[in-house]
Amino acid sequence: MAEILVCQANSCRQGGSQAVLLEIEELAKALNCTVKPVGCLGACDQAPAALVLKAGRERICTRIKSVEKSAEVVQHATGRTLDLRDPDMLQRFTSVRRVRIRQQACQESKWNAALAGISEEIAQSSGMRRWQLRIEYGQLLRRAGLFEEAMTEVSEVHKAFPTSIEVLMEFAQILSKLGRVEHITDLEAHVRSICCDPEDVRLEMELILRLGRLKAEAVEVTETPIDVREPRIEGYAIWSLRDVTLVSKHSAIYHFVSKDRQRGTPNPRGRGRTVWPKTWHVTLLARLGANSEGPLPWIERDYTPISTAKEWEQGQCDILIKIYNDGQATSWLQQQPLGIRIWFSQPVKTLSVPSLLPDLDQAPFRPASYLLLLAGTGIVAAAQVLHHAERGKCFGSSPTINSPIRLVHSCRSDDVLMSFELLDWCTKGLLKSWTLLLTEAEAGMTPFPDVQDADLTNCASTPNVAILRSRVSCELIRKELNFCPRPCRVLVSGPAGFNAACQSMLREVGFESDAVTILSA
Ligand SMILES: Cc1cc2nc3c(=O)[nH]c(=O)nc-3n(C[C@H](O)[C@H](O)[C@H](O)COP(=O)(O)OP(=O)(O)OC[C@H]3O[C@@H](n4cnc5c(N)ncnc54)[C@H](O)[C@@H]3O)c2cc1C
């Protein structure tokens, strides 16, 4: 029987893979095939993706961005052509997809991604659906800090539905952000007038209480001098670019500082909360103006800091970034002067530690060894993992990772990254072995042409370091795995091509796929 594996990892989830899974499940119902969710398939730049396994052969299906594409996947698996003429079904699938994409973007506080396409959807819809979308639109604009625009939208919905509590409270939240104290007082009177039934007394009291809190926040806004009044973006804090250290012809470490209390922490604690060790990343808002990713004047990109969680709490953050000449966010960042204010999201969990799995529920075991297969800036994952192995850098008094860690890092000879830190970890024994695979330098213009290539003399003379001029291969992976006590967790992180190649080599050498975690980088 054929099997369809639908990727549910980061990039695919952002592209609506949860809805793709539901779609494929429904389309394949009663046909001769099974459908399952799966971790990263290594096709992050062509999300959403699925893998069809049939008669011992594999076929990767990418960019499953429409119901028709989902039907093609089912067709590859079953050989059956599906009838997609039912307009209601198409409409239902399309709107589920949009909702899922938006939900995922909201979960990650990616407001530009969440707002993408919503105006068009409003224009195409009618009746109650249209009003629902408008209130959602207003709410998202408020969360993105566009309060005036949010008010325009929500005040119209409020006029049309003056007794809707949901709309009224959304309206009040926006008014509070704008410091419109007297308008909130009007809403209090309005609440009293609409809750006249004695059964509504509790609701009325609750609403008046909530409005009172919003009014207090509005007063705070009015007391802030206008020149320092700045709309807040929900889930984000302001950082400042303090310095840039060039580390190769392509990459640099960007040093940020912040005193903003909204920056949060990778390890929220207090109020009886258990702190679960994790690796983490943050989202940067590159404010480059109008763009094709959504209606907001910024694009959202994830980064994994190489500095520690403690440093984040102290208001310092170092991020290693490769600059792409055609990269929208990175070429924007390269042009920013020191001192520029930059919005970063609060930290988001990437993987649970010590399992290195995306979900805590999936993580009952502690690996006896780790093999990190990383490429390019994927090396940032090593920094985060090793912080959990190093006393003084980990959260809490003792390291969560005690099992041996082996690293294979593939990079271009003109973009060797973190060699100083990796050598230090090797010397301290935190890294059992480090194999550096050097590939040819990138052709064409580089962003930092004057930076000298890394001096690897010290690395070459260190016993647990090997430097090879080659690419990752099955033979190398097999050799590395022979040194890894079981259960071993393999973490793969690099560009999509590297991830896909490693995944297929791991399969070829017979390594269990559920012991592999793949991260896009
Ligand atoms: C969880 C997570 C953590 C990440 N952490 C880091 C980090 O710490 N440091 C870091 O530098 N990046 C990191 N990235 C990648 C980062 O989010 C951006 O994708 C990257 O900086 C490029 O953004 P851009 O807007 O400049 O390029 P885009 O405009 O999105 O892409 C334009 C072009 O850039 C090139 N390009 C972009 N990304 C890649 C890639 N990964 N591999 C090969 N070519 C690419 C391609 O030529 C592409 O066509 C991370 C990604 C994720 C999902």
C-alpha cells in the first residue's frame, strides 16, 4: 500500500501544511493509501512538501499550495484521478488553508505573514464572513501596532454591530492603545445600556472591570510624552545594534543590546512554572518598507542567537548572520548604521533539550550521544546545544546535556564560522570531535571582500579536530555513527539541499528516521 508523509516542520507549517495534511487525508479517504504527518523532509525552500512512498520508491512533492496540488499527490500515490469539480469542497479547503496559515503566523507573532492576503479575502467575501474577517483584520493590525488603521476598521464593525461584546472589547483595546480615555468612558456607558437584563449583571460587572483596566492603560499612554510615545508591536521588544564583528567574507556577528522589559526570556519562570530546557530562536523585523510578503512595512525572519539565554536576560544578544546579496532582510541589515533600533520577538522554543525534538510530548528519552550534521549558518544550532552542556552557560546549576557530542560542519572555505569557539569546545572536551568539511569558495561578489579567510592552523593540530576538503558523504556519516553510543540523536541543520542530502544518506546507511531532527537554517 502506498504511503503519503506530509511534512509538519517549521517552513511547511508556515505554508499551511496542517491544512495540506487534512486535505490529503480527506482526498485519499477510501483509497488504497495511508497518510501520516512527518518531521522535516528537507525541502524547506519549496514548502509545503510531502513524500510519496510507493512500491519501494520515493517521490517528493513540493509547493503543495492548492487543492489541485494536493490531489496530484494523492494521484501519484494511488494512481486514481480525483474529481475536483465540487466548488463547495474547493472553497472549504481553500478557506481552511488560509485559516491554518494565519493561525500559525499568529502563534509565531508574525503579523505581516498573518495579515497577508486578508484584504483580498475581505473583498471576495460577503455577509457575516466579511464582518468576521474585518474584525480579525482590525485585531491583527492592533497586534502589529497599527492602532489608527485598526481603529478605522473596528469602529465600522462596531457601528454595524453595536451590541456585539467581542467587537466592543476589541474597539476598547485599540482606544486604550491610542490613549482615548473619554471614548472608553463612552463605551462604559454603552455597556450599561446594552446589559439591562438582570441576568447580565455579572457580565456587565466583568466588562466594566475590564474597561476600567483599559482606561488606566489609556491614561498611562496620555501621560507619556508624545515624542517618546511609540506604538508597541505585540510579542516584540526594541533592541539597538551596538556593534558588528565581521567573521568571514559572507558573515558577521551582529551585537544587539536592549533595556526593553518586553524582551522576555527563553526560560520563563516564577508562579510555579517549570523551566523546560530548550534551544530557541527569535524573529527579526526588517523594516524595508512595502514588500510582497504582507501589507506591513517589514518582513519577518528567524535567527538563532549564539549568545546565551542569560545574556538575553541581561539585555545582550549576538547573532551570526550570513549576508545574501539578493537576500531581502540580510541586505537591509547590512546597510543599517550602528545604534539603529531593531525589533526582535520574544524568544521562541526551537527544540526540547536534551531530546532535541520539536515537541516536549515526543521527548521521553535522553540520547546517549549526539551527532550534529550542520552546514553554513546552521552552525548556530551547535552553539545553542553546547550552551546546555557547559556549566556557567546553561540554565540552572548543572548542564542538561552530558552525553558526547560529535560535530560535522560543512562550509565554504571563504565562510568558515565560529572556528575559535568550536576549537575551545573541543579543547575543553565538551565537543568530542569536530570534522570541518571545506567546500570551494562561493563565486561572485561577497559582502565583506576584505576579510581574510580563517586561520585554521591551531585547529589542524588539535587531536579531536579533522579538516577535510570534501562534501558530506554516506561513508563519513557511517563512520561518525559508529562512534555514537545508542540511542543517538542526529541533528541536521543547513540549507535545504544539504538537509535533503543528509536525510537521504542517513536512510541509505540504515539510521532510524525518527532519531533524526531536521532544522531549516
Ligand atoms: C529557526 C531559524 C533560525 C535561523 N537562524 C539563522 C541564523 O542564526 N543566522 C542566519 O544567517 N540565518 C538564520 N536563519 C535563516 C534566516 O531566517 C533567513 O532565511 C536568512 O537570513 C535569509 O533571509 P533574507 O531575507 O536575507 O533572504 P530571502 O530574501 O528570504 O532570500 C533571498 C535569497 O537568499 C538566499 N538564501 C536565503 N536563505 C538561504 C539559506 N538558508 N540557504 C541558502 N540560500 C539562502 C537565496 O539565494 C534566496 O533566493 C534561520 C532560519 C530559521 C527558520
